[in-house]
Amino acid sequence: MDSLGAIAELINQNDDFLVAAHVSPDGDTLGSALALARALARLGKRAQAVCEDAVPHIYEFLPGAADMLRSENARPARVAVAVDCADAQRLGSALPLFRAAEKTINIDHHETNNAYADYNFVEKAGATGEHVLRLINLLGPEPDADMATCLYAAIMSDTGSFAYSSTTPDSLRAAAMLVERGADPARINRRIYRTIPFGKQKLLGATLTGLALHENGRIGLACLSAADIASCGALEEDTEGIIDHIRDVEGVEVAILIRESASGVFKVSLRSKHFADVGGIAASMGGGGHKRAAGYTVLGSMEEAASGALTLAREALRA
Amino acid sequence: MDSLGAIAELINQNDDFLVAAHVSPDGDTLGSALALARALARLGKRAQAVCEDAVPHIYEFLPGAADMLRSENARPARVAVAVDCADAQRLGSALPLFRAAEKTINIDHHETNNAYADYNFVEKAGATGEHVLRLINLLGPEPDADMATCLYAAIMSDTGSFAYSSTTPDSLRAAAMLVERGADPARINRRIYRTIPFGKQKLLGATLTGLALHENGRIGLACLSAADIASCGALEEDTEGIIDHIRDVEGVEVAILIRESASGVFKVSLRSKHFADVGGIAASMGGGGHKRAAGYTVLGSMEEAASGALTLAREALRA
């Protein structure tokens, strides 16, 4: 493990950079990459921010997002920095560009990070954005309002607006500093959390209207057929996050959302609140995840998928 | 306006206190009152925390909530402190107790506060809890985990988990300090925001299922009859906050939620996102509120209430 000071020194000695975000980018990887690229540019260095995927709609407001390059439009640089990537594969099509650099840097907050670069700074934190803020402070350019906005979005989004157990005093202090530098907490929150497509909101309505409780309210189950999703004008990706609204019901320990992904193919998502091991359920069905959030796929009918999931959830409640 | 130092001095010279929260208590008034009462007790003083109303279910987890007294069970004290009350009337049935004290103190973050006590500390902030933390730091007892939990809940709930425009660097720094003192951000967030009665969640489902857009998606309108509310197993109070989910729809500028409060009586709630003056709409109908959040009551049928609100909202969009 290398220090941020050593990384700052390497950066000071070079002037051509690639800053890479991970595939399916989230607020932390995007905000971290854009803030670092901007800080490097402010120091008079060349810096390309790059990602395999396009910037998702809700993050388009991030300053610099319009200049973010898709992998195929970027060129190799002397130094490449990966932000928020627990392993090199998370770079997707940006991996060859990363590997083409003479020196590589890996800055991340995932404890599972496997130190795949020449210089690795990996430390548990609410968000990689916290580390990037520290690095920028070492490099010298005072974070301007644009960098502050990117880094605040990184920290806020990766801590669920300071609601996840990963939130630390350092996360909150970094956020305070970024607000002082010009980040607007209300605007950033609204752009990321409160700009919901109509179809997704209708889908939430359909999910909750169909929500049923089982086992004295300890299991909440909702099912969405392909027709339900289509009639809401929603996309399958709009189901993301909807299961949280089932888990949020008072008394529910296991939340189950089943959606028809293709004819006869059902995706079962599971969440638990306090103790039930839904990762075990998913593993027994050939799926994956962890204790509190997991999922698997089954073939058959919606009724079979629902009764199978209920049986497994009942067992998990008793375990 | 008095300094917190002068208030700390008055507190140090006395040993019998009443700490009063406002009617319809929220997290800020409760967390502030309970933390201050606990700090006073830690200093060896007598301290009663009091409120006209019972502690709402979602705040029952606050340390000390079970010892909070209803007004009729409290007795006068030598010094009374009102927390988070913009005027004395907000104390409700605790006002006679407050007035019976030899010395009164008013600690608040509402700029409209009319300085009704002998000692007044009123300063704009994300939450009154920020001021109470500063006062406790002046008084001396290191905030313990219970005080930290109360004050974190106060600040988090009054800033919408650091999402409202009232969130300042000081709010975030106070939160950081409270996490260091033992407040658990994830647990407090879950208890306050993620413990939703089944009936309320069903009501959200019914609202969003019935949600319709008008004026090219710039107006979102949903209606809830008394029968809708009853069939969800919900109470009328469960409608609180539901309009936010309408306003959150991408492109919606004016959100309208109409609920049947009694036969032929309709409560119209209005929210706007960026520019529309819904306070003006409400005022023209004999209601109240401000530019971004307002409401009024009309008699007649649901159809009349809806078409009237739509007409006014269209005008507000053009203004």
C-alpha cells in the first residue's frame, strides 16, 4: 500500500494523465474521476476522464460530465489512475488504456481491492471521493465549486445521503468542507435522488399496490410481470431500488421482489433488515449476493417463483 | 439576542429545569429537548423534558423518550427552556409551565422567532440541535452516546438527511462530531425514514398508480378519496409526505395531491420545484403556505376540486 503523498509526488512529476471510472458508473466513480481530472487540468496537466459507458442521465449535471470520454475515444497516457475500481476488470473497455500507461495508480475505498496497480491507495471510507479530496488537497489546487460539486456528489451518493453504515465522521467532515467550497447539498441531492422518470414512479405505484405481507408481516412480497412493467411505461432497469420500498415497511424482515425478465424467466431480488441471511437463499438457488441483499433467477411461472421464494424466506426467518 | 455563553452561565447558577418541546413534535425539538435534559441531569441538576403531545412512534427510540412528560404530568421549575419554538404559542399546553418559571430561555433556529423569553438565542441553522450541541459543549459534560443520538436525530431529521437548502457546513461538522461521540447514522436514518407503516406504503402505491401528468408533464396530479385511504388501511395523517413523490417526477414543476377529508371536503396540497408560486394559488383559495409548499380546502366534488386546482396550476406555470 502506498501513501497518498507518494501518489501526489508521482503526479507532480508527470503531465499526461488518464483518469478511469468503472463500468456501469455510479456517482462515486464519476465524481471522483471528474474532480481529479479537473484538478490535474488546473495544475496545467493533460487529463482525460474516461469510462466504458456513457454518463447516466442523473449524473449529467456533474461539471465536466460532457467531456467524459468513452473508452474508444480516449488515447493512452503516461500515467493512468483508476478510481473506485476494486479490481482491474471493473475498468471494462478502459482496461487496455489503463494497462498501456507507464505508471498506474489505484485509488479506492473497497476493502476487497486487490492492489492491481503500480501505486495503490486503498482505505475503507464512505466513498472514494473522500480519498480524492485528500489527494487534491495534497496536490495543491484549492478545490473550486466544480470539483466540490463532483466530490460532494461522490460522497453523498455512495453513503446514501449519509444514511449507510459506511458513513463516518470523515465523510461528514469532507462534505462540510465541500459545501464551504461551493457544493450545493440541496441541488445535488435533488439531481441525484429527486429526478425520477414518470415510468419508474408508476412502477413503484404498481409494486406497492400489489405488495402483500406474509408470516405476520415479516415477509413482504411483490411481483411485476413484463406486462406490468410495460404498462407503466417503464424499463426493466427502472425496477432498481424499488425493493428498498418493500424492505422499508415496518415489521418486514425479508423483502422479495420478483420480476418477469423474459417469457418464463423470473428474477428474484431479496433484501433483509436485521438478521435473515438472504445470501444463503440466493446461493441455494444458484444466485449471488450477501447476507442483506441477494438475488437469483428461476424458470417457470410467476406463481412458482413466488411460492418458491416464500418457502425459502420462511426458512431464513426460522434459521 | 443573548449569547450562548450568557445562557450557559444562567444554567450553571440554577438546578431546577423544565425543557419544553413544541406541539406536534418533530425530531429536532424532541432530540434537542432530550439531549439538553440529559446534559442537565449529568451536571447533577433536576430536569424535566416536557411536551403537549406524546412522542410520535418513529421517535420513540430516542434515548430518554420514555421519560418525556406530557404537560399535565410536569411541574413548574425555576428555569424553563423552549427549544425549536418560533413563538410561545408553539408550546401549547406547556406554555403555562414555561410562563411559571422565574427565568425563561428560548433556543431556536427559525428566523421568524419573536424572542419571547428572558434569554433568547436565535440563529439560522440547519436545526436547533446544532445550537444545543454548542450549549452542551459550553456547559461541560462531554456528549455521551445517548445525547449524540438525540442531537444527530435532531439535525438529520430537520435537514432531510442533509438534503434541504438549510444544510450548512456547520450542520455537517456537528453531525461528524456526534458520530464520533457514538451516534449511529445508519440506525438513526433507518428508524426515522425507513420504518413506514404498511398502510402508508399502500397509500403511496395508490397515489402513484393514480398519478396523471398534465401540461406536457409539468403538472402531476393525484387524488385520494376517503375510500382509497380506508381501503389501504391508512389514516389521513399517512398522506403526509406523499406529495413529495409526485414532485420528484422528472419534469414536474407543480405537484398536486387532493384528498377527501370528509364527505364533500377536499384538502388540496401543492408543491413546486423551481419557480411556480403555489403559495399564491393557495392564498387565492383562502389557504396558506409559501412559494414552494402550500395548501387549501375546498367543498364540492373530487372532480371539481381537481379541475379547479389544475386551472390554478396552469396559471401559475404561465406567471
